[in-house]
Amino acid sequence: MTDRLYYHDSFLHEFEGEVVEVVPSSTINARHGIVLDRTAFYPTSGGQVFDTGWIEDGAGGRMRVTQVEDTEDGRVVHYLEAEKAPGKGTRVRGMIDEERRRDHMQQHSGQHVLSAAFVRLFNMPTVSFHMGDEACSIDLDTPVLKPEQVEKAEALANQVIQENRPVAIKFVRQDEAQSLGLRKVPIVDKAELRLIDIADFDLTACGGTHVQGTGQIGSILLRKVERVRQGWRVEFVCGMRAVRTARKDYLTLAEAAGLFSTHIWELPSRSASHSTM
């Protein structure tokens, strides 16, 4: 079983470890894989996608980590972009792609804040979370979701971000968790649970990487809302993704407004009147 260093420190970007197993190159992805005794690389799990980065073998070899996967028996497999994987027993140094890790922490911590906001305001629990390359989404268990509810949840989430509330990692026994007021008690066969505690706002069992204070999320921007089988899906972006998305939206609207020789705020009425001509 791999010692998961990110469980205790999501800001750990470099570490040393030893190769304990070499996974033969797959005929499907044609990549070598290695298992380390300890790692700071996060594997795809719980809606959050994997880290990428590099592995150095101490002999001048530097290999790109292109994917990280979790196995059922608790191992973490690092797939490498390399002609040959370092052998069993090799001491290596791992380096996480810091920008990608920071983005994932912003999205995942932002999801916790947003999900808690929907519960606190409207008692709408999150049933699933998905992190994509461009945007993230949560599915809410509710038959109805009104635009004003979306705006209020977004406002509360950003208020919590501005307050820069501490985000702590806690480990508790499964039986202890039942009485702590978790937003959702997971059904897992584990003696110990890892909890993410957003001070006086949210307490949730989670194995992902998270910020140390809500201010590090930056901001939350809610976007597309659509009806799905489980209820309602809310698309969102956090941090620098929100900045890039807002900039792209503005440039698109500004270009469209230019075609109508109008301000972007008047674009809907101008385009409506144009379509009736």
C-alpha cells in the first residue's frame, strides 16, 4: 500500500521515494508504470482528476508523469512517458506540476464551499461532482432549481471565500464521524476517515487535495444550469479558471456587440429585435 503524502500536505510539491513495483508497458496505453512506497501525486478519485509532473531517478533520467491511477488494493500507479521505467529498488525524486495542483485545489475546495452553500440555503444535497479540463460541475438532488437560488448560493460561496476561513485536515474513526455533523457520511469500509473542515461552514469526508484557507480559492463563478436525471447540474469554475472564463466571455460578447454597434448589456434586446426584422 502506498503512503499518500498529499493526505497530510496538499502543498507538498517535491518528495523522495523508492520504486517497489514496475508495471509492464500496457498494450492499451503503451506506457510504463511504477509504484512507489510513498507519493505526493494524486490519482484520479472522488471526482478529482490526477496530478502530472516528473520523476527523476538520480542518474540523470527525468521522466514525465502523464497519468496517476488508484488500484483497488491501495497502490498508486504512476504512468511514465519514457522508453524504460526505473527498476525496483531505485530511489527517485518526484515533482508535482504546481500550477495544475493549485488549479485542482481551487476547484475541489470551491466545490465543497458551493455544495455546503446549497445545503445551508435550500437543503439541496450534492450527489456527484465532476472536475473537467475547462469547467467543473455538481449534481444537486432537487426537483426544482430557480435562477435566484443559483445567484444566492453563488453569493454565499463567494462571501465564505472572502472571509478566508481556515481549511483543516482531520482524521477520525468511522464511529466518531457519525456524531460530528458531516454534510454527508460516506458508506466506506474504512476504520479511519479523512475529513476536510471549513471552519464553521462545512465538514466533509474527502481524500482530495485542498487549500489551507478559503481565500486561496479566489472566487467561484456559476455558469450553465441544466436538468439531469439525478436533479439539476450546476457548472462552475473557481480561481484563475474563473478569471480566464470571464475574460473569454467578455471578449465573445464584445465581438458580438460590435456587430450590432451596441453595448454588451444591450445585446439580448438588440439581437431579439434584429431576429424579428
